[in-house]
Amino acid sequence: MWTREAAQGYDESDGIEFQPEVITQTVDLLHGLADGGRALELAIGTGRIAIPLLERGTPVEGIDYSPAMLERLREKVSVERLPAVEGDMATMRVDGEFALVYLVFNSISNLLTQDEQVECFRNAARHLQPMGRFVVELWVPPLRRMAPGPNAVVTSVSEHSIGFDTYDLATQACTSQGYRPGPDGSVRHGLGHFRYAWPAELDLMARLAGLELELRYADWDARPFDGDSPKHPSVWRKPAA
């Protein structure tokens, strides 16, 4: 669960996902996929993507499990402009149908079992209108970078932070850790637990939810996905009724 302190500092990250060009590319693609319809963001957080997507002209609603993140969202945009409710993205239902449901920045991996991830796909499908789209952004585990024996991969090294992930290949569990110096000279330690899923596994989850793969890119700039791609935004579509 996100604490209030962590939620307040979330938007101050120097991660690539907060770079203006990345946000612009993400919003451009999502706005086009919504095609004039309403969008629902699962794990909306502080509105990193939802707010600029709303400003682009796509009506957005949201679901998030963390009251602290939703509190931060409310500091930036009113509930009348961007409705968002507290709840589990795998089970929470909001009113109406949407042209687009989306889940960005590896957020589906916060669901720690395959069953929960399957239910998330089913919940997205329940919210979609016929021919509506479900978009998931997820990293591809860099297992080829690990020599036989070690189970860790360094994910970032900069003057501000260092991060690494450890993997359990039997359970598809990932533990992500980061260290960042604080203003008082202390070192802050962040720890997160995730479950990774392969693109083909997500495609099967989509099929179980009645969705069909439409597109898969290597990034939000729509580069083709291939065997060396470290991540992917994937798009599944709900068939016409």
C-alpha cells in the first residue's frame, strides 16, 4: 500500500516514465485508441497519464487501490472533471461502458498471482463496449542478462539512485529494490513485490476474457515489437456484439 509520504513524492521521480516526451507519446497513442470515446484507467495513481489524456480531450475515469494516491490525484484535479474510486482493479466495477481501458507502467504486475491477473483482464472486458480496447504496458523480464546461478539484474544506476531486481523463475515473482540519498544524508530504501508475465501469457489471459490481440509495440512510439524488446504496450480488442 502506498503511504501518504510516498504518494506525495511520487511525481518527483526522475524515472524515464515521467519524462515529458514519454508522457506525450503515451497520451498520443491512448487518445488515438480511445477514438473519441471514454477511457478508464486501472491503477490511476496520481494521474501521471490520466490528467494529460483528459486535457487532450478524452474523458477519463479511474480506479486505484491506494487512498493516498487518490488523495494526491484530488489535489491536482477535481472529482467532477476526473472521477476516480478506491478499489481493487481486478474486481471493482464502475458504471457504464468505455471505449478504452488501460493499465500502464507495469501496474498489472502489482497483482501477485496469475489468478488475480486473469481477473483483471476479465474486469477490463466487463467495462468495454463492443470493439473497445484494453491496453497493458509491461516490461519483458531481462532473464538473458542473468548468468547461470545469479538471480539479480541491475535496473538503474545514476548519481541520484541505484536499483536492481531479483527474480524467482519458478514462481515468476520479482522483488524490486532501490536506494536513493535523502536530503539529510540518509539513504532511503524502496522495496516492491511484483509478478511478471510474458506477452504470450497475457494473450491467453485476454482470450479467457473474450478479447483478441490487435497490436503490440516495443514502446509508446509504436516501434515494432521483437525478441529483443525490453517492454511492450499491447492492445486487445473486444469483438463486436
